[in-house]
Amino acid sequence: MSVKEVMNRELWNKLVLSSKYASPTHFFSNADHHIKISVDGETYIVAFREMRAYGTNMLLSYGTRMDGGLVPLISFNNLNKCISYLITYLKEKGYDVFNLTLKRYYLRKYIDKVVELISSLSKYKVSLYARILLLNNDFDYIWRFKFNKKARNLVRKFKRMGGYVQVLDNPLDYVDEIMEINLSKTFRQGRYLPPTYTNRKLVVENLKLSLEEKGESLRIYGAFIGNKLTAYAYIVEHNGYAYVSRFLAHASYFKHAVSNGLISEIIEDLCHRNVKILQYGYWSRHHTGVNHFLRQHGFIGGKVEAYYIPLSCKGSIVLKFLSMRDKVKESKVGDGFRRIQMIRSLYHKLMPRA
């Protein structure tokens, strides 16, 4: 038995690519810590982001950059021992809380086994819903029964405008166009784009790193009107699972339906290459525009559960507090607080400012 942190990017990514259970978000650059567990001839890997919250040190397998729980390379006959050794290791490292994030709609036999083993250890659980499209190798079915009428008409409009989509074989040749797209509208989805989108140096560095690290697992699609790149998407694939890492369109070409043309061609290409699931982030009430766009193209909710497990007394107290807080939010008391907040917000909007 051994539990150790893998510090070498190339070694870690080889483990990810050799696993039948890893997802596109397990790659090295998505996490802060990369742990390998060897148990009785079986190997498991798990990636974490580190966070300090409520006075505790936490390791999270869900975050804005990644969502990847514990996965085996091949078999999982010793999964219970693996979890036990992982908990002991993290306690020795001084962490207070860790979580395991599990996609309940993916690799169900394995995920159900993990839930069976950790649900009694968990003192706090968060459920959220990924935006997913089930592909099943049949684009014609998706086109006719998943895309709504408006989506189909917008894709047709894109093609009438001379639009087409292709995989960018040399994405670094298109950096100028990518930057133009990013800067055409810097306020998107209710917030300003971060420097990783607006700073040319960072865009180039991250693109080079992604191409080097993910290799054939990364495809960059471009939507063109004539010879001009008007939208692009980074799609990372592994084990029949694809994840939208970036998806942006030029603001001047929104009326050309370039986003609709791009997502349609991506879905068709993934169907032809036997990818089973496409994920585009998580459903959020803060991103109504993206939600509407994806619903038009047949995306639904896939349940994801994050199980938080305490490693210290401090961790147990914090998780108990979080659990009680959530119960209050869901209660009549929580409804009352929300009504008061709405009334206060309305009052401040209606009152004239001095």
C-alpha cells in the first residue's frame, strides 16, 4: 500500500489517460494536489483544489477549474481500503475537510459503489446539476427531437450567411482572431472576463500549455463567416466524455447565429466520434442567457453530488454548521429572510438617491 502526491505533470497525465474512469477535468493543470493510491495491485488517482474556509483547510474535488472525484485506473475491488488509506493520509497532512465529487449520471456502477462507501462518512452533501447533452451517436435524432425549432432555424441561418465550422489544426495561428473575439465584448454572463481571456500573453501561455498537456484530448473548433474566425470553442475529451472549456463568439457576429452554428457542428462531430456525453458547466440562475441557449439545443440537468468528509474536530463543527445553515435556507425562516431581502432591495431601487 502507498499513498503519495504526484508532482510530475507528465507522469500524472499518463495516469489520467490510462484510466478508464477519469474525466476530462482530471488533467494536471486543473488541480493543486494530485494523489496516487496503490492498494493490493490496484491504482487509484484523485485530484484536489486547496481552499481555506471558515478557519479550516479543505481539499475539494469540485471547483471552478475542475470536478474530479476518486477514480481507479482499471478495477476497483479494493475501493474501501483505498478510501480508508486516503483519509488516513489526509489527516496526517493536517487537513480538516475533503470532498469527493461524483457525477451520478456517468459510470453508474462505479459511482454507486463510491456513494455506498462514503455516504455514512459524509457530514455534509451538496447537490448541483451539470448542463449535459446525451449524444448516443445519433446527431439526426438530436437535431430533430432535442434542438427546438428556433435553434434549427438559427443553424440554418448561420449556413445561409456562408458560415462553416472546422477544427483548428494550428490554433496558435489564430491568436489575433481569438483576442479580437474575446475583446469584442468583455462583459459576459454578468461579469467581466478575467485576464486569462483579455491578456494576450496569458491567452498564449494557457493555450500552449493546454495543447502540450492534453494533446489529442483537446480539440479547438472555429466558426467562420467567409474567411473570418467569428467564434471558437475549446473541447476536452476523455473516456467518451467531452467538456466545454471555452466557448466565445464575436459580439459583431451574434446576429449571424455563429454560436448556434458552432455548437451544432461540435455536437455532430462528437456524435460521429462516439462521444457519449457533452457537458457545458453547471446550471446557474446567474447565467440565464447561457441556460436559455443550451436548453434550445437539448441540454438537460445531470445530477452531481459532492460529499464532504471531516478529518478533524474543527472540520466536523464546520460541516455541521453548513448543514444547519442549508436547513435554515430551505425552511420558512429562510423564506422570510428572502422576502425581507427582496423588500429591502425593492425599497432601495424605488427611493430617489440624494
